Amino acid sequence: MNEATRVPLDESRIPHDWYNIVADLPVPPPPPLHPGTLRPVGPDDLAPLFPSDLIEQEVCADRHVTIPASVRDVYRLWRPTPLIRARRLERALGTPARIYYKYEGGSPSGSHKPNTAVPQAYYNARSGVRRLTTETGAGQWGSALAFACAQYDIECEVWMVRASHDQKPHRASLMRVYGATVHASPSPMTETGRKILAEHPGSPGSLGIAISEAVEVAASAPDTRYALGSVLNHVLLHQTVIGEEALEQLASIGEVPDVIVGCTGGGSNFGGLTFPFMRERLAGRMNPVIRAVEPEACPSFTQGAYAYDFGDTAGLTPLLKMHTLGHGFIPDPIHAGGLRYHGMSPLLSHIYELGMFEAVAKSQTECFEAGLRFARTEGIVPAPEPTHALAEVVAEALRCKESGESKVLLTALCGHGHFDLNAYERYLSGRMEDHALPRDRIEAALAGLPVL
Ligand SMILES: *Cc1c(COP(=O)(O)O)cnc(C)c1O
């Protein structure tokens, strides 16, 4: 048995290609639809929002997409990321399971988000775009894009969900340090924002509203495009560097995963970690159980409908077939801001329908308990989002203890929680509440789904 704790990978082993799982699926995913014509959207419909390289990647059927040399060069700042065996957590749990985590919190902005922010900024800069707009919830995406735009010398303008903007002022400061402009959303700068403020002056905002604002500004300015930090196919594609590296790292120490667990907001870190392993499973080379973990307060896989819905609140985006709680749904203010999106990646939703992975929902107190346990054993303070995955890893490790099975568990620790210490304080002082979602609120939100 190997004795590794940190599994090293040489800089030359940063992947040269992103992996596109669409090429290996038995059934292709349903296309996005134009809300007016209800026909599949074409490149022309998307051109006001995205540069042509990213539109091509969105509909790409090739198995591999080459990572541009310039992007690999920026990746070198923090990739390959470490794969670490959580020996101290294993010991504390008394489990025979072997737990590995791929740590993405060592990136410049502290999460996996720069894996896609950098190529998005690169392709936009290359096509002559001068400014990118985006939304951010917890602030991890906004800070990743701000960092990436600084690398390619383009402007970055961020609409940040007001609840987070007020609770996490330091995330907004980080974006400004990287040179971005930050607005609390809803803002008076857009038609969507003005309309919502007129109806609800104290609106805490939501990701869906912030997306509408960023899309509205990008669509109306010729030198400006929009960037999305999750959900879309090209985002999940870029994140596959996580899984490709993890696959190589585990192979280098002779380990094969039995269970792979990840948290899902829009699905990008989960897809990025698991797609290369799904490829290996489809090819018959391994047979891991793959499991997504979402918050009880925003349970799109476990309680949502699989239906065509808008990606934003105002209904400006194409219709996406996905697991959704309805585009009007505003989740309760749980601390895992990155998991508070009403929808889910259409690609992952399709793969879920194909039965290729499982999903479970967790309460935030169970998640923070696992986060503290992890911090006190492994030393890294996890962001609230990956504590969802950790809670399931702990549960699985305890099941192994019961059964005596020494399974190999793998997860992505997709961000650190240094900007989330308020949330940890709430937990430590016993003031954290759970927000399970009553079925009537789900039904009410789903009643607003567009009728096709
Ligand atoms: C954004 C974010 C998430 C949620 O987004 P996914 O696309 O589901 O990965 C989860 N964890 C962290 C640390 C994030 O920054």
C-alpha cells in the first residue's frame, strides 16, 4: 500500500486538452431554444453575448479541445493542483476508507473558477472585446473573472447579489483590487434592476436577477460581452482539468476510486471532476459510484422539474432544458451562496436523466459540522459550498466504518473559506438555521415555468 499524503504532479502534466463528454454520451443533450421561435438557438443568437470560440465550444462534438498555450501558461500559476489524502480526517473518523481531495482553493482567487475565467477572458480578448460583464453570488466567480480580465487587459464589470455584497464586502474589495467595477444587484443601472427595485425596494437580489442585469448591459454594447461562471457546456468543459489531473494522480499511486462526491450549484466543479471518470467508466476501466450533493434549501436535482426554463429572472436568456426550481425562485439566504441558483447545468441534467450519477440534498448545519471537522483535522477551512461534498464524504466514510469496507473516496475541495468566516462564526455561536424547502413553495415556483 502506498504511503502518499500529497500526490505530486509535475507542471508539464497540466492537461493539453479539455475533455468534452458530449462525444461519448449515448444520447446527445437537448438543445437550448430561442424563447420566441422555440427553435434551437443558432450561433447568431448567441453572438451578442459570447465570442465565436466559446459559441463553438458550447455546441462542440469533438472529444478533445486543445487548451491554448496562453491559457496553459496562466494555469501554471497554480496548476497542477494537489491531490491530498485526508489521513487525519480518516483517523478522526476511525474509518477504513481512504479519502482523497483535489484542492482547488490554491488558485489566485481561491476556488476552481479561474479554470474557466482564464480561457473565457482569453477568447474574448482575442476577438477584440474590451469589456466583460458578469454576475456573482458569493463573489468567487466575480473575483476569478476580475483576475482573468487583468491577465488579458480587459475591463470587468460585476453585478453582485446584494445580500452577498452587504455580507461579504471583502469579496467585492478583492474584485476591485484586480481592477473590476462592482455593483450591488438589483442596481438602478439596468431596466431589470430598476423594475425590481420599484416593486421590492429592499430586494436582497438573486443570481437570476444579477444575470439579467449583466446580460442586458452586454447585449446593448458592441464592444462588451457576457461571461458565465457555471451552467454552460463550455464552462464544464474548461473545468475538466480538475478530473484529468486527479485521474492521473490516483493512477500514479495505484488507486481506483469507488465513490466520487461533489457539490453542485450550477454543476461546474462537479462536472469538471467527474466527466473524465465517467469516460473511464463508459470505457469499462473503472466503476465508481458518482454522487452530487446540493443544499436542502435549493434542491434542483432532488426536487426540481426537468423542463425548459430561463437561465435568468427577467427571461432574457435562451430556454435551457435543465433541473430547475423555476426562474422566479429566490432561495433562502443560506451561506453557500455558490449553490443558490434556481437551475442546473443542462448537460449535467441530461446526464442525470441518463442515470449516470446520483444526487442527495443536505442541510447547512450538517455541512458546517463537516467543514469544522475537516478544518480541525486537515487544516484547510473549506468554503461553505464544498462542505456539502465533505458532509457526504464523512457519511460515506462512516458507512465504511460500519461495514468494514476500505473504499477509496474522492472529492473536490473546490474553494477555501477565508471569506466565509462570518458564516463559521454563526455556526460556532449556535445561530445557524436550516432552511428545508416546503413542497408548496416548490410547487408555487414551478408554476412559473414557461409553457412551451
Ligand atoms: C461557484 C462555486 C461553487 C458552485 O458552482 P459549481 O458550478 O456548481 O461548481 C461551488 N464551490 C465554490 C467554491 C464555488 O466558487
